[in-house]
Amino acid sequence: MIKNIIFDMGNVLVRFDPYRILEEHDIKDPEDIDLLLKNIFYSEGWSKMDLGIYVEDDLYNEAITKLPVRLHHTAREILDTWYESLTPIKGIKELVTDLKKRKLHIYLLSNAGKSKDIYWSSIPAHECFDGGIVSAFVGCVKPDKKIFDILLEKYGLKAEECIFTDDMKKNIDAAGTLGINTFLFEGDVEALRRYIFEFLDK
């Protein structure tokens, strides 16, 4: 019996698109785009934020040692506001709400930094969540199996009673090895809905 639904956050609950973030900051020069992507979003420093080693100020201080002076102010603005560009995945709020009406427990399992607490209230159906684990607060990230174990242990969940959805196959595969039911999310909320409700209606 399925009792618990576990959601990833980025590109499952909300769209996280670094290119769009740069576009909103009116960054058009291909060289500048490449520099900002490489030294902010796809940097080792960003991974350190997910691990809880860095916060945005630390990443900024590291990034400006690698960026031209003309991009320092832009880097500061991006790191201060990047989460304002998160946009809800269409239909996901309705799905989470419907699952809650079915008396399911809803959890978050996300690789994210400590700033998550600042923007969590803008995440679709955040009020429906019964809890969750964010990587920065436990010092490990998906697909490390340890982070799944932390979630299961903290909330007393049985793997076989859970469905986990994520947009990255390596994370899905890791969860599957623990006996968690999984769904690789590729942007189709209705496909996710069908998958979950097939279990519930058995």
C-alpha cells in the first residue's frame, strides 16, 4: 500500500532554468552567459551550497575571483535573487493537493542550499508537505543513498510504501535500489498522476 509521496523540488515542483535566470537579468552576450553559468550555476561552489558548505555569499566571493570586473555586480544580483525566477510546474499544485485529499503523506527530498527556507512559501502546495530533507542541512546529496535513508528514518517511512519522483535518472536509480517505488519526471504531470493513482486504485 502506498502511503507516502516524495517529491524532488527543482524541475518537479518548480522550473529551475539558469539560462532563463540570466535572460531575466538581460545577459545576452554569449561569453558572459558562459562565464556566469560556469562560475555560478555549474560551479563547484554551487555544489558546495547543496552540501551546506557554502551559502550564496561564499559562492559570490569565489566567483568574483574568476569573473571579469564588469560581471561582479551582475553576479551579486543573481545570487541575491535567483530563486525569484523559480516558476511552478503547471498542474503540480493540483496534483499535490489531490494527493493530500487522499490522506497521503507528502515529503520533499531535494538537493538545495540553506536559502530554501527563504523561498519555500512560494513553492506550489508547500502547505501540503508533512516534512522533508534538504541536502544542505544534512551534508549529503542525491544520489547518495544515505540521504534517502535519512528521510526514511526521520519520518518512520517504509520504502515499499513510498513513491519518489525526480527529474534525474541517477537519483531515481538510487532510490530504487532501496525498494522505493520511483517515477522519472520528464515534465508530464498527468503521466505522474496516472502512475501514482494506478497504485492507489489497486
